[in-house]
Amino acid sequence: MGNSVTITLENIAYTSTLLAELITNGNLALSPTSIASNITTTSALTINNNNNLITEFTNHRVVVNGNDFTCVNLTADSGWGNAGSFSNQGFKGNGALTFTAAAGTSSQGVVIGLSNSNVGLDRDDSGYKNIAYAIYLDADGTLDIYEQGNEKASNFNGGFAENDIFKIERIGTEVKYYKNNMLIYTSTVVSTETLNFDSAFSAEGQKINNVQLFGIDGTAPITQMNSAKVLESAIISVKSSEVGTAYLIKEGENISTLDKLEMAVKKNTGAKVTINIANTTQNLDTSGLVEGAYKLYAIDDAGNISIAANITTSTNGIVNTTQIINVTTGNTLNGTSSETLIGGAGDDTINGGTGHDTIYGGTGNDIINSGTGGNAIIYGGAGDDNINGDGGSNIIFGGTGDDIIKGGTGGNTIIYGGAGNDNINGGSSFNILHGGAGNDNINGGGSFNILHGGAGNDNINGGGSYNIIYGDAGDDIINGGTGGNAIIYGGEGADTLTGGLGLGSSNDVFLYGAVTDSTIASGGDTITNFHFIGSTVDRLNLKDVMDFNTSDIATNLAKYIHAEADGDNNVKLYIKHDGLESGTVGSSTADMLINLTVTNAANANALAALLNDNNLNEYYF
């Protein structure tokens, strides 16, 4: 079968200027651009589309040119007046108002916001601040926020400048204010009323641009391309919860009207599919598209936006999401900057770019490279994946399957192998490596390492510095590494444990947390090259496997442990959890067994004698 790439995208874009196609009750936009170009009128503007009548403005003392509003006639005797506009339709639930500050000083002395009624009264020099939720672009260039006549913030967030984009958004009952997509204020008022566009101006000739009002239907469609495949036939499967049209448009195209969407399709920088039946799969042919990054735009027949959680606005009047997808005619995705790259079903090759990437391999045996620039978050997904970190700090999830995962040469690395027999290698800096379920091979990197095998018979090797290693369930082989001291906890199973530096000098700690960590029945753990001579002293931490008080064990350690040399280079250490009242702890009475190996028989005899010293000493704690 052919190569495949899966594209998953749920946040769909909505072009507010497509009034002839999109206006409906509860989903409207104050933007007549696509009805007739460069409309200029001083009368109330009425748009009639398929019997859905929208009378946009109660007050008509403005010139409307596309999305831009200019005051032409003040009604007050002096000072402020109601020369703005008030929309007869608004939104009852979630929604947003967006607008842009005009050039120069032409937006200074303007109040724009949302109200339930037209509060800026004729010949009234004080009512302009009574708009329920308003942004005040002051005459001195400062930015203020007013709610129902109350000043909430003065000279806020560094004022404003031309082309700054503002948004007042209600999600649920909470109203938030944004400047250039950055949250600047959250209202404390519980908002439940219907909200309409409202405005006031302090002088004739003042202006605001790109005014748009969005009512967002809570039952709006979600258009998905889950498990959509770019096969050799270049077909993407698209499924939507409602009928409509889905457009796949190359990034960088200036999309502001339906005509421009259609033009992109005609010149092969876009493709579209009509969704005639909800919740059924439709095929979108991408065979004519050039390779590159694409955005998905979806419009249903009622004009609903697909999701309301994160509206962003550009100066050309488009409301869309920030997620970018990549389409190829083969099986390779190449990132260029900070992107989300989604492989999906099939055996994919995905290369991150120079920014901070999020990469999803999806099902299949994927090859994923994080890129040379920023930090990456990588999800291998199901399949036997080959994942390589690179210059940044990487977080990598292998997913199910037998994965090969390598940390990078840059920052810190966190790797979780997931289910399967994984081969995991840390990066050159700090590493946290977890094999997950399966028989894993885990190797620490050049710096400090925290290594966790997970369930299964794992082979774990510490790196070139200090190491903390936990084998977990299974018969593990653990080596403390070539660096400094190691703390090793084998966990359940018959483990083989070796401290740091092998035969060299290292002060290692071997932890035991439960009786089941090294049972008689399993044959017990084996600790190789146990150091006890000179300055190199390894230790056994047994405090959690013996039920004792300090005063008792200080003089009666023999009740709990007994060591026996076997005549060769091995020592068997027997442990009784709750101690014996009489007799010697041995193979028939012990709960636990730990096998210690040293260099020769003489050292084995010496170690057994020290362990049987009947006192807490430097080998125990």
C-alpha cells in the first residue's frame, strides 16, 4: 500500500466577511464587504439574505466602508455624542467583538463595546461611558476599560497605537478583554444578557477599522480530519458534524472573502469538498497541491464557527485558529518553524523545524526527528517508532510498540517509552527516562540521570554522572554507570545490580522498599562487585524491609539478618522482616535473600563477618 500521513484538526477557521453566505440569527458579522465593494452610506444599512433580515445599525451617523466606521455627524450640543452605531442583532451566549485602531490619531476619543441597549444618548455628554463592556481609546493615546459607567483600568497596558487589534469576548458568563490577542482584563461582572455592538465618538472624522461581531453557536459543527490519509492518490478523508464546505488553503494566501477561497482552489493553492451529509466521510482531492503548510477553513450552511474557545483576528478580517497542518504527496512532513506536525496512520517520516514543535506520529512505524532549533514535544503513537531528539530540550512519548528513542545533544530530555520493548538512550544533558511496560533497554546520558525501567525485564545502564535508577517489577539488569555514585532500587523480581564504575571506586546505595523486592522464592537479587574495603563503601538501605526500632536493632541485629559466605566469592544475606525470637535467620526462616559478590573467597568471608557484626554499621542504614 502507499505511504500515508494523517492530519487531525478540530479548530476550524471562519471568515466573517462572507455575509452573503454566512449571516444567520446568532451568527452575524458587521461587515458588508462581500455584498458590494466599498459601500459608503449615511443611511441605516440593511442586508437581506435568503429572508434572514439583518438591520445592522440603529444609529446611522457614520460612513461605512467595508469593515471601517467613520463618524460624520455628532448629535451632542458639545463634546461627546451618539454618532456611533448600535446593532439590532447580537449574541445570547458565547461571542466576541473585534476591531482595529485606525491610522494616526483618528481612533483617539472613541469608545467601542458591547451593550444590551443603545446607551449613548443623543445630545448627552456623559452617557458614552455607560456602554456595558467597553474599551475607551482616549484622546491622549491611553487605553481605559469601562463597564456600565465604572472605570476598571486607566492608562492600561501601555496605551494603544494604530493597527492594534482589540477583542471583547464572552465565554459562558465571563467577559474578557484582549489587545493583540493578549488578555488584559477579566470582568468580575456575571454577564447573561444579549450583547450588541455599541459605540460613541468624541469628534467628527474619528474612525475605527475592521469591526466584526461574532455570535458563536454552542452546537456549532466540528469538522475533523481524524485518520485522514494523504495516500498515493492524494485523498484526504474529511468528516463533519454538519453539512457545509471544507477548504484546505496554503498558508500565506490572503483569504478575506469567499471569492478568494475559490480563487485559491482554482490556482492549486487550495482544495475544497462539499459536505452534503453530516457525520459521513467525504474525500478531498489534494493531488494538485504543492507541498507546504496548509490551513483548514470550514463553513457550514448556517454560518456557524466550528469552535469558540480561541478566536484570533488578523488585520484582513479573518478569524481563524493558529494551528497549521502540513500536506505532502508522500510520507514526509518537514517543519520550518514552530509547528504542529501530525503523521497519523502509516509509516511516516516527520522532521521538526527550527522552532518549538509538537509532533504526533500516529499509528505506524514512524521516523521522527525533533529538529535542530527549539524544544519539541513528540508523541510516537502506536507502532515501532524511531524517534530522535536534537538541539533543544525534548519531551518524548514513544507510545505502544517497540520504539528506538534517542535524546538530543542540547537541553534536558524526558522520555517515556510506553508499552513495548523499547531501546531508550538519554541525551547529553539531564535526563529522566522511563521505559514503561515491556523489556526495555535504557541508557543514561552524559549528565545526571533518573532512570525507571517500568514493568518487565529491563536492562538499565546509568550515564556518565550521578544516577538514580529504579528497575521496578521484573528481573532487571542494572548498572550504575561510569560516572559518580549511584542510588539503585531494583524493585520486585530477581535483579542483577552493579554499582557505578563497575570494578572502580564508587559509593553506591542499594535500596529495598518491600519484602517482595528480593524474595527467597525468586532466588533474590544479585549485587555484583559490592565494595566494602578502603574509602569505597557501598550501602544497603534495609530500613523499609525490617520491622524494628532503633534501640532493639542496635544490639540485636542478628534477630533480623544473617550473612553466609559460600566458600567462593559470594555472600548470601538473609533477612527476616519481623525478626526471630531465637535461632539464626537462614534459608528456611528468612523472608528475603540478597546475593552479594566480591572479588575472591577471602573478601567474601571478611564481608560476611562484617555483616554479622550484630550492630548497625557503615554497610546498613
